[in-house]
Amino acid sequence: MLNIGQILGAGIYSVPGVIMNSVGSVGLLFVFWLLAPLFALGGLMIYGEFASMFPKRSGAEVVYLEQAYPRPQFMVPVMFAVTSVLLSFSATNSIVFAQYALTAFDVPVTPGRQSIIAIAVCAVGMSFVALSTKWSLRAVNILTGLKVLSLVFLVFTGALVLGGFTHISDPYANFRSPFSGSTANPNSLATALVKTNFAFAGWHNAFNVIGEVHTRDPVRTVRKAGLLSLLLVTCLFFFVNVAYVAAVPKDEIKNSGQLIAALFFQRVYGESFAAQTMPIIVALSCFGNIIAVTVGQARVLREIARQGLLPYPRFFASTKPFGTPLGPVCLKYFLTVFVILALPARDAFNFLLDLSSYPNLVFNAATAIGLWLLRKRQALAGLAPSKYRAGNIYVSLYLLSAVFLLIMPWIPPEPGHSDVSFWYATYCVVGLGVLVVCGFYYWLWIIVLPWLGGYTIVEEVERLEDGALTTRLTRKYHPSVETVDNGEQQPLIAST
């Protein structure tokens, strides 16, 4: 349920209109809703093999990258840590919640109202995670069940539309010449794939807490849960899009922004009770997604802190006073509030979605390549291959999708097909800027300052009062010539 709870968030209710505006045709809309889970399957197979190598380590990608790239020391975890911290906001789900909540009560969506409600719902959702892991998981399970039922109802409504049981006069109009109007512009295709990938974000969520899975074979349990959740969600998402296309004219889908689901129910049910109720259910889906994402990401940030890659590691790694990762949750909330207030309301959703994906694509590519590197090291060490070995076709698919999405957004889109009102590649520049800042921070902190100060950064492991282990990066100063007993000069850089 943890995987499904994160996947069934704002995506299926908010991105189909943006995708249709990008690709231009119903046929390509459906193609991309089938491509995204295929690439997610490749990632799932990769994570499964990594998890079989390190089954006791929660944190998923940060752990796998650290093991795949141990040199230069601390480089990968430091860059991943800073990127994860800077991009660990839940603004997109909060914004969609605000839009659908306002729509449900026939209140005009204004920038001020959107921001206030988004900040408030984020505070409530993250409070669940901060106060109780048990109750936050229960809330995820309850809201996930509600989300599944709402999507089933949406699919059922779509079937009624296609069967001619509603007032929609020609439900098959959009299905005729399905590829009419299709675009071949690489930027538009990349935008569509970014948006569908966002809708499936969360397929790996259970790997973040695999160290807390107490079964005979945790890897098998988490991997199986991932496969089942991906299959279920793929089917639901595909038929939900069929329902949208059956009830809403193509041009209206293109111009629907993030409110395609509200438009669907208005077209089918008019001003009835169902049309007013379903936006509330969509909003609740976003609320459940905020909780599910926070549960997973807070543990990633805690794992980063336990490695000593955040300031005040004792605070961020501790689970006091509620037995929850309170520090990471608070950090995530403050970052969410900041980005909601810092960006123009009309562009905030698309820009933040695109921005959050771009730096992670670099890590996705590095993860795929890192798996091949670890396999080679295991073979040289005479170790047997993992029984959850991912096929090279899955690794290649995952790698190619990351490379495609890193390159194609730089190509100019067709007029009127950009998903923001400013320069189309702004998020690429900002995303690369985040990585450059991470690299500069590593170079300054790990190389330059120790060289100038005559010390080496080393890890010190300590146990907190609640039993958690935290690694603290500290300075180990080089001994002077006078303090060496044998009179020999010590190495310039002390051994770690």
C-alpha cells in the first residue's frame, strides 16, 4: 500500500491535459501512459537487484549509489544528499489539492487562495508523519483504499459513457483518427514523458524502508509489492485516460491544465452531487500522497543524516520524541512552503514537477551504470550473481529513458506547447545549477578546506540514545613532525 499510496496522487488527475497539449493526439497520449510504466519496471528490476546486495539498508538510491561509486570518497553521497534536500518538497500535490478543493466549493482559484490552502494542507499531512508512523501509515492505507475506489468509479463512469448511458452524444469522437495532430517535436515528447513519469512516481517507495521489512525474504516481499502495485496502477491509469477521452472534447482536454478530472465530472454529471463530490475525493487523494511521499522521503533524509552528510546529524537522524523522523519532516515542510511562495502560482505546478525530475535523471543514469559496475566487481571477487538479477534489457531501458529526458528538453518546443510562460528550458538550467552547487560544495568541503587546514574529513560512528547509529563527518588533523616518535614525516593526507 505504501507504493500505491504514493503513486495514486496528483498525477492522474492533473497531467493528462498537459500531456495532450504536448503530444497533440489521443493516440500518443495512450502510448505515453504505456511507456512510463515500462521504464518504471526497468527501475524496479534494478532496485530489486541492488536491494538483494544490501537488504538491511533503508534509503534506496542513496545507499546504492554510495556502494556503486565509493571513489572519490563522499562525492556521490554528498551530491545526492544536497540534491535530495533541496528538492524534497511536496508542493505539486499541495497545489493540486488546493485547486481541486477550491473547485469543489465553486470558489475561484486565485494565486493567494491556492498558496494558502497548499501550505495549510501540507502542514496537516506532514503532521501525521511527524507525530506517529503508525497512524500515518494507517491514514495512507485508508486514503489509498479511497483513491482506488475513486479511480474504479471513474473508470466505471467512463464505461457508462462509452456504452451510451449518459448524455454524451458521441463518446467515440476522439477515438477516430487517434494519431491526428501528433507531434514529433523532441521537447514535446520529453515533456509528456516527464509528466507520465511523475504520475508513476512512487514505484520504488517501499525500497526506502526495506530495512524495516521483517519477513523471511524482505527483497522478495518489496519486489513483489512493487510489481503488483505497478500492474494495478497501470491498468487504472490507462482506463482513466480512456474515460477522459470519451467524455471531454480534445481541445478542452488540452486547455484543462491540472483540472481534467473536475472537467470530466462536470461534462458527465453536470451540476449534480457527484460532480461536486468527486473533486473532494481527488483532493483527498493528493492529501494521502503528501503523507505517503513524506514517509518515504523522510527516511531517505534520515539515512543521509546518519551518514553525516547533513549539518546537525544527531538532530536529523534522531527519532525523538515521537519515534518518527521529526527533523527531516520539518525540513521538508519548510522547503515546500518556500517554493510555493517563491514561484508564480500559474507556473508553479509544471515548473516544480519538471525541476524535481531533472537532477534525479542524472542519478537514475548513474544508478543503472552503477549496477553494471557492481556486477563486475562481484564477478572479479568470485561472488555469485544475485538471484534477483535484472535483465540487461531492463537496465538499458532505464538508462536510455534517463538520457532521453536529459537531452531532449533543450530542443525548442513548437509554439504554444511549452508548459510554462517563461523560457522552456529554465528548469534544465536550474537543475544543472543544483548539481553544480553540489559539486562545488563537495570540492570546497572535502578537498580545498582540508588541504588548507591540514586535516582530513573522516567518519566517526556513534550510537544515539534511541539506538540509532549516526556517522558524523569530523576533522582529523595531520600530526606535525615534532609529534612523530620515529622522526619520519607523516603523509600529507592522513589515512582514513
